[in-house]
Amino acid sequence: MCKIPSKKITIYLPSLNGGGAERVFAILANEFIRLGFDVVLILGIAEGPYLEEISAKVEVVDFQSKRIRGSFLKLVKYFRKNRPNIVLTAMRHANIMVTIALILSNVKSRLILSERNSISISLKHMSTFKAIFLKFAMFATYRYADKIISVSKGVSDDLCSTLAINRSRVQVIYNPIETNSIINLSQEDVDLNWFSKISSPIVLSVGRLTKQKDHETLLYAFSKVIKRKKAHLVILGDGDLRDNLLKKIENLGLTDFVSLPGFILNPFPIMKKSDIFVLSSLWEGLPNSLIQAMTFGLPVVSTNCQFGPEEILENGRWGKLVPVGDINGLADAIIETLADGVHPDTACRSLDFSVEHASKLYLDAIFPS
């Protein structure tokens, strides 16, 4: 791809469903508009909780395709007709598809890809065939990108070593967190009837109910916590493992001590009133929920997974880090954090992840001098 100056930025996402990548690019689209750029947001399907947060000044194009591959031919046709100068996208399958669509459309756009998780770890959790296919597809397509944005230094290192990509083509930009917006949203009048009935100290976790987030280890750890400390665990999010986790909660005798209210568009009133935040992931890129919790000054406990938590917490300076999958270690860290009277000023650290700083770095990558 090549460098072409333009004030219009075209972003492609499969949807605006409730994930970290979707929220980040909704934030960026609005910030680019605020800074005076034209933004086209192409969606595989225009649905998801973040859709209503998109500025009315953003041009939204709806391909009405629930499956990502259903957008491919429409994307090729769109590129040929509109010939965008700048294309920005995120998430691996979207990155691959957008790159191939640009090649087939013979449009010389400046292409910016965003990589948000550890490739090597993700490949280990796939079947051999899927892992080989995905690695080959990424190896073949990522080379066409003018710039690849990674969300942490760890993800950047992993990307370069796994795909043999030159480090000069990869730039680390931390996920932007809308501090003022988050604080304002935390003051909204939302239905917290179920939440207000919880009388114990609240341990909060936020994330999709998937294998990556390893809520099973969190549940085992919490079953040990309540034997030594009064507490209630709230896990916000939805996903394929919901039924499995509900069964695990019942089997562990945690029905009265754990709440799974599902995905909540505005989790911040709950976050604000919680006592500690816990991240139990097997791997990450840069967990937004951890930074968001720190915005409220919550004490935090996190697995020291690849990648992100160690960078955010600066090797434990701002919160406790425990080994991945360590049930006893996680339980002890939660108990100690609940018992501690003094905690690090996590709100101070969260200011290092501002929207203004992240958007400036994105624009520097999009429009290099």
C-alpha cells in the first residue's frame, strides 16, 4: 500500500458488539470527528450496543452481513467505487479480509491494521489446521500493511517474532480510555436493584464469558475466598461459556455468592461501587476493563498473563499480579486486597491511557510526516 494524504478515514469492523476492540474504535471514530476529520465506518452489520454511541457526523455503511466472509465481495465493490485513501481496521479475520479486498480492488490506500492479542498464544488454543491456516493468512497479508498498531509491547514483540515482521513497521499504542465520559456514565441513574441488595464487599470482573478470560479459575479461587472472607463476586459479560459457568457456580455451592447479570452497556455505576477488580485471563492484549476499573481508584488483582497487565500495573506497582491459572494465588491476592486498608492510587495511573494521547499517536501513524 502507499501513502496518500487525506482528511477522510475509513474504518472497517464486523459489528459494534460489546468487545474491547469495538469500543476502542467507536471512541477513535468520534475523536477523529471532533478533531475535524471525515470518518466512514463500514460495518459488516450495523448492530451492537456501541452503535448508538457513534457520532451522527460519522458516515455509517451497513453491509448487513452477520458473517464476516459475507462482507468480502461487498467490501471489494465498495473499495473499487469509493477508492478510500486511508483504511483502518482491527481484529485478525477482519485484518486479513480487508487486506485481500484492497489487493483485489487494486486500490492504493494507506492501510493500518490493529493487532490486539497475543498471536502465539491464540494459535496454541486452536486446532492444528486452523492454527496453520491463520498463521499463513496473517503472514501473507500483514506485509501489505503500511503500519501495524499493537496494543502493548508484549503483543508487539509476539507479533514480530511469530510472523517475522520488521519491528519498524509496528507501533505500540495503548487503548484509549475516556476518563471523563466514564466518570459521567458512572453517575447515571440505572437499575441497580439487584446490585444494591448485595451486602458483602463486591469483587468485580468484566469480560466476555470465553476460555480466554478463564472465569473458571476465578470461580474456584472465589470458593476459597468466601471460606475466609465475606464477599460477593459479580461477573459482567456474556458469551458461549455462560451455561458452563452457571453449572460450575452451582456445583461449587456459590449460587448465593456469585452474580452473572450478563452484558451491561454501562457497567460504570457498578464498577464505581465495587470494592476490588479482578482479571483472571489466560492471555490478553491490553485489557480495557482493568484500566477502566483503575479510573475509579479500585484496587486490582490480575493474572500476570501475556500481555498487558504487567505493563499496566508496572510489574505490580499498582496492583497484585499472580501466575496464570493459580487458584490459591488468586484467592490469597483477593483476600489480602480485601483486607488491606491502604491501596495504590490506581486512578493516577489510569490517566496515562487518555483518548487525546492515543488518538494523536493513531493520527501520527495514519498521516506520517
